[in-house]
Amino acid sequence: MALFGKLQDVKKQIIINDSFNMAFKYLEETFQSGSDINKRILSLDIDQYEKVELSGEIFAIEQSYNTKLRKDSFFESHIKYIDMQFILKGQEIIEIANIEDLQQSSLYDQENDYSKYDTNIESSKILLKEGDVAILFPDDGHMPAIRNKGSFEQIFKTVVKLPISPICC
């Protein structure tokens, strides 16, 4: 079950443990204008990404890209990590569907922790704007980076990867 909304609102909905606490602190610093993290992400060129270790198995993928058409996107899901997708600048549509309703299109890539799925399904659509975060769990097939109405837009984003094992079960 995905959670999404403004960072401060989503934070109120999560039972904070050490992993989530670290992730939220990182995201809050990311959104502070002029912070080192903020400047680092906003300096990324289109289609550039950087993996940043936060602690132990927790890391972030800081990135910049242009939104794209739905037909050029795909659903994905993860087994080992929860995604916390945070928009620093820009807006994009992210589609979400339970993986039980999706048709897997390729074998699970264990090294990169993702499965790909076909896109010919109706799904829930969320508009993520600056300061919004979406927390996506293993059952949440998701297709990010979709263009909203109008022209294509450059997105500045970070995705925090929280390992499932210390958080769940």
C-alpha cells in the first residue's frame, strides 16, 4: 500500500524507527534551499544520477531526468527495498498498481532489485510535485517519470532505498 503526499504529512503517518528517521532527516535537508544536498541534486545534468550512501544498507539515488510519455515507461517493483521517491523540483505522474494485477515482462533482476511489468493496465495515478514523497512497498508496482499535461519537464528527485529486513517482520 503506497503512501504519498507532502513530506511533513507522510512523516506523521509512519511509525518512525531508526531507518525511517534517517530517511526523513535526509529528505528534509534535501528540501532546504541552499543545503549541500539541495545544491548537489540541483546541479545534476539531465539523465545523471548519483548513488549516495546514507548508512549501512540505506542509500539514495539522486537524479535528474526529463519526464516522458506513458508509452515510453514501464512498471517496476522491488523485493529487497522500500522506495521513498521525493520530488525536489518539477512534477511528474507516477502510476501505481498492485503487482498481483500486473503481468511480469522480464525475470527479476536480483542485482538491481527490480521486476518489470507490462503497461497495458489501468492503474492509480498520482501527481507528485515539489516537496511530495511517495513511499512504495514491494507489492506496489510503480511507473514514475510520466509527463503531466503540457510539455516535458526536467525533474530533480531523490529515491531513498530502505532495506525491507530491518523495517518489516
